[in-house]
Amino acid sequence: MAGMVLEGKAWRYGRNVDTDVIIPARHLSLTDPRELGEHCLEDLDPEFVNRVEAGDIIVAEENFGSGSSREHAPLALKGCGVSLVIAASFARIFYRNAINVGLPILESPEAVQGIKMGDHLRVDLEEGLIENISTGNKYHSPPFPPFMREIIAGNGLVEYVKRRLRG
């Protein structure tokens, strides 16, 4: 997965955005990521799903993805077109679920402080480089190890394991 670079507009949110806000519990009977995506963040930002574009990036403060340990939350984000989440910190179970479903996430408190709603971002996952094209500022995040980049590039852990078993 050489040089995985993502670009998109920043959607800025605060701290403690929990899984019930990412995908409200009333939609947990859905399993298709696109259907989940139609309800992503609807209680926090009702217009989000109508305005988000494929490739856009969520930027949030501390403890993103706290709450219940449902895979529905990162699936909903992927389903509505979010390509990446950058946060000051993540709830550990959300971090694990995001990687397992192939949603890249980066921790960078410095980047979060310097990114505003609507900024245009370019992120190199291999290098851990976050560039705010709107301001010219650059930030760093620890890059994922190669095997995690393979999981993300391969659309999640299940597909990664299938490929490995096929040889």
C-alpha cells in the first residue's frame, strides 16, 4: 500500500462524540454501510449526510467513539463517504473497530487544534503526515505499521485474513 494519500474537506466536531451520536441506536437493525451512512451523525449535525462528500475527513477532539462497542459506528462513517477520522484521542474499542472495518484513523492533538471546519486536508497515511492545504500547516501522527495499512487498504480485517489464507 505504498503512498496511501487521502484528500478531503474537514468536518470539525468536539470531544466525547460517542457511538450513539455517530449512529443512533434506533438504526442498529441496519447492517449495510450505505444505509447506516444515511443516518450518520444525524442527531449531532442533521445536515451532515446531505453535505458530506466522498473522501471528506472528520476532525474531532478527545475521546472520539466512546460509548458502546458497536462496529456500526465506523461502518456508518465509511458508508456516508468519510475517508478518515483525525482526533486528539479515540476510545480504544472504536479504534479497534475502525481498523477492523478498514476505516483509517489518526491521533494528532496538534492537528486537531490547527484544523477548522471546511479546511482542505491532504493526509499521507504511510508517512503520518497531515497537511492543511487551506493554511499551509503540517502536522504529524504516528504512521500505522505496514500490516495495519494492509488491513485498511484491503477494506478491513476479514478481507485481509481471507487474502492471507489464499496465499
